[in-house]
Amino acid sequence: MKPAEFDYVRPQTVSEALSLLAENPDAKVLAGGQSLLTLMNLRLARPAMLIDIGALDELRRIFDDTDDLVLGSLITHRTVETDPLIGARAPLLADAARHIGHIGIRNRGTIGGSVAHADPAAEMPLATLVLDATFHIESATTGRREVSAEDMFVSFYTNALEQHELLTWISIPNARPDQGWGFVEYAHQHGDYGMAGAGCALTLSADGRVAALRAGVLAAADRPLLFVGDEAVGSVPSATLWAELARDWAARTEPAADDADYARRLCVSALREAMATAHRRLVDQAQEDHRDVS
């Protein structure tokens, strides 16, 4: 199918894009186009105007001069996957990007576009949620505001953005030396939508016990789900602990799949594997640091 008729504009600055959004309540923002154009071709989306922000090179910058890694919303998935600074400061985000579609999609799709699309089965919403990201939003009419990742994803393909607002920057806390991470996704084949997936950020205390734990799952509800493992703080990491947490958390999911029980079992497996991977990375790093000292 072909999309319904629409007007097309390509602003050259953020302020111009914001003005167009304020003046055209039926407009949609086009970033990489990997999700929106498909919906338009199916006529599930019929914007009167497309505001193509692809020329806004200012939103392709990366800053790390604060305690946060700050990413422009137009940074592509491929850049997230391969940029050495992102890999060092937010390795979970880089790993999640490798699971997105195929390389052609990663070359075009953007992190901001994925967040704004709010697909509950998408990798970037889950990764930013686990990493406690902050989204910076701008409007010509209401100015600037910040939205936490926990408040951004509302329901199926629904986010906290107002129609006149544009997601411009994403702040992600820099990974700590005592923090391990894991990202797991199950799909029929690489590039397909994930049937289940989990991300994890694990921090250990000096004595090797759990100091902090954040984990989340995709494709298990109408939005990515976050689990904060306060009940695990002070526990000794073990396969038994990961299994118990995974079962408890998966029981809280609400999969839209035909076989919800099977979807939950996949969630259990993905969560358990993500937490075990995060712990293994910390153990391996500690052993490497010990060898360097010796």
C-alpha cells in the first residue's frame, strides 16, 4: 500500500522544527523513518504533514563532559552499536543496539525515534529504562522539560510527549566500574522482533554482595517493564538468586502473546541469563584487575 497524501517539510534548525510542530497539530516527526513510514504505508498513521528532522545535525552530537553521557536524539542505532565512547560509558546500550533489525535498519533508525515510537518490543526503550535515562524535551509553546525513562513509556506505541514537543537529548548515567551489565533477546532469527528480552545493570559491594540491581523486560506488557531488585540487596549472587528473582518478576508481566504462559517462561529465562551475564562480567573484571596488580 501507499501512504495517504501528506505535506512534507525539512527544517534546518531545532527552533524551526519546534515552530512547525506548534503550528501544525496534525503533523508527525520523521527521524530515521524505519517505523513511521511502515505505519503510513499501512495507513495506520495518516499525518497531514511530515516534519523531517534529518537535517538537524546538532542532534547527532555526543557529550561526556558531565557525570552523564548525553546523546543527541538523531544518533543512529549503528552509531550506538559501534561508537567507542558509547561502548565505554553505556555498554548495555551498545549491546542492545546490536539486536535491532539488520544493519540497513540500524544505519537509518535513530535512538530518539525508537524511544518516541514506544514499541514495547523494542530494544532502545528497554535499555534506556534499565539505565535510568532522562529524556530532554523541547517545545516552542511550553519550553523545555525533562522526563524520566520510567515516565516516558505509557502504553502500546504511546509516550509522554505532547504533540507539540520534540525529544532532543538523552542523558544516561555513566557506567560505574563496580557495575556489570547483561542484555539478552530471543527471536526466531536475528533481525526479527524479539519474542522476549531482558536487560540488567548489577552493582556489587566490596564484599561481593548485591548492592543495587535494575532489570527489565521487553515484549511482556504494553510497555517495557522495570524491576528494581531492592529485595536482593545484601544477598550473595548465585544462580538460585537469579532464578528466584526471575520467576517473581516474570509473574508480574502481562504478555499480549497468544500463549502468555510460554511468554512468561521466556521472560524467566531472559532475566536469569541477563543477571548471570552481568555478574559474570563483574567476576571476570575482578580477576583481571587482580592479575594486573599481581
